[in-house]
Amino acid sequence: DAGITQSPRHKVTETGTPVTLRCHQTENHRYMYWYRQDPGHGLRLIHYSYGVKDTDKGEVSDGYSVSRSKTEDFLLTLESATSSQTSVYFCAISESRERPDTQYFGPGTRLTVL
Amino acid sequence: RKEVEQDPGPFNVPEGATVAFNCTYSNSASQSFFWYRQDCRKEPKLLMSVYSSGNEDGRFTAQLNRASQYISLLIRDSKLSDSATYLCVVRREMDSNYQLIWGAGTKLIIKP
């Protein structure tokens, strides 16, 4: 299995509080992604990174920010969590942006915003 | 209408049976296609890519029908361990960038 970890694995928080999720990889892959998964929806891309300090928005980026100060770490921050951000968050890594079959996922973080 | 659609299921199938499900996509610019498998409360994992001529990997066969804009996954001699949700993924180019569109998944339950 690809070396990807996410922390925390579970979190319950209250509306309006800031939350940071961490993704850590040991594969030295260039690309890192944050997705959210909700019932009835496919995975939706929040943000992705194509290198240290290089990030771009995905299709559902509102309310989220990211940072990548090291190759191995990609942080997702909810500045002021809302109940609509209750979801399962997956981090993924890949060597190539053009090859989704090279994309590997972390174990996920279950976030509940009360 | 969603760009990538899957029957959510669940498909309840007896062990040893053959089961097939489809995934339809609406954007004809879609270029590449994949099936992922996701076990309950786990991360998605690549099952197989889908090639234009169709491809097989053991008990699994994937096919692409560009004219009707759907891909299919067929599982023969189903095992209890095949119980999972199967996600369809479509890659397309948009504004000189690539985008992956994920289906919501089809849940498969294999019964003894």
C-alpha cells in the first residue's frame, strides 16, 4: 500500500470553529489532492497541489484553504466549519496529474460539524 | 443531471453468480475511464482501467461503449469478498487541464 496517512481519522467539532486536516505521504509524489465524499455524490475535488507551495482550486473549494510547505505534507483548513462540511475527507497522491490510475488514497478522515 | 451516473443499488447477488453494472457519462469529450472499488468505510482503490477494446482481469471484464456513452463492469463467479461499492471514474480535458469526474458508486452485496 502507498504510504499515505491522514490525521485525525475522526473529528467532531462545532460550527464556527477552525479545523485542520493533515495528509502525510512517504512516496515523494508530486501531486496531492483533497476530496470530500458525501452520500449520493461522487468524490469531489476540493484543492490539489502540484508542488511545494503550488496549489489550485478544485470544484468545491469554497470554505476551504490548503497549504503545502513540504513535499510530504498537505494541509486542509476549514477556517470556520459549517454543518455542510460534515463529510468524509480523502487525501490522494499521484505521480502524474494525467494518469488517475496512478492515484492512491489515504484512509480518510470523518468530520462531523455540529 | 449528473455528468457521471451509476445505479446506486444495492445489487444483491448469490455467490457464484455473474453480475454486471453500467456507468453512463454525458460529456462526449471524456477520454479515459476507470473502475475503483471501495470497501465499507475504507478508501477507494483502483480496480481496473477501461480500454477502448475492452479488457479483462481475472473474473472482471470492463467494456466501453463510446457510441452510447457508457462503461460496464462484469464480475463472473462472484465471491463474498467482491462485496463493495464500485465507483466509475471518467477523465476529461477541460481548459488545457484534466478533470476527474466520479460516479457516486454502485453497491454490490454478495450473499452466501
